[in-house]
Amino acid sequence: MRAPMNLGKEKIIPIFAMIVLFIGIFSTIYVHANQIEKDTISINGQDYTIDQLFSIGKIRVIETDEGEKTGISLDELMSTVGVGCTDCYKYTIKAKDGYQQTVDWTILKTGILTDYGKVYFPNTAHTLWVRDVIEIEVK
């Protein structure tokens, strides 16, 4: 004959596992529902495709702690798209999942935007690197 305490554990563990599973499912649905689907990157209020940006940008190779990364120079890009007095502003880089980072000119001028929409800055924390970029706001 089994003890009643074991019977309680046998019922509680599956219920607890189902609760954790439902939390995971609803979290995934929430994150995917809040993602913005966009094929362009907005810079200073103007929309560009990655191909357009690469046709007007200057290619640069930078060294990160993950190795060499190739993309278009963010400092040249800001000048090319018409941002005057580039060092007068801060730049907020926004991702389609809502993640964003704000950097000043000294950091932005070292960075690149890759052809798969990720921004890298050498010698910085990975938290400043933004993937799936949809906007660079100039403020």
C-alpha cells in the first residue's frame, strides 16, 4: 500500500510541469506577436533596403572578439543619408523584437551594419550589438 504523501507528489509534479509548459508557450506567442516584420531599415525617418544601403555605403572590416566582421561603415552611412553634424547626436538602434540600444557618435563611428541586418561595434559589450535592425533613430 502506498503512502498518501506519494500520491500527492504524483499528482502535483505533472500539474507543475504543465504550468511551466503553458508559461513557455504563452511567452513564445507573446514575443512573436510583438515582433515587427519589416523589409527596410529606417534611418533618420527615411526607409532603405539593405541592398540600397550597401550600394551607397562604404564597406569596412572590423575585428571583434568573435573574429572579423564585414559590413558598411555606420559613420559614412550617416553622412551619406544626410545626417548633418553627425557628432551632435545620439543614435538609437532598434531591432524588430523591440530590443534597442542608444550610442553616441564616438561608438557609432566605429561600427558596421552587416548585410544580414546586424550592427557590430568593436571593443564594446555584446549588449550594444543589435540584430535584425529595423531603425536607426537620430536624436
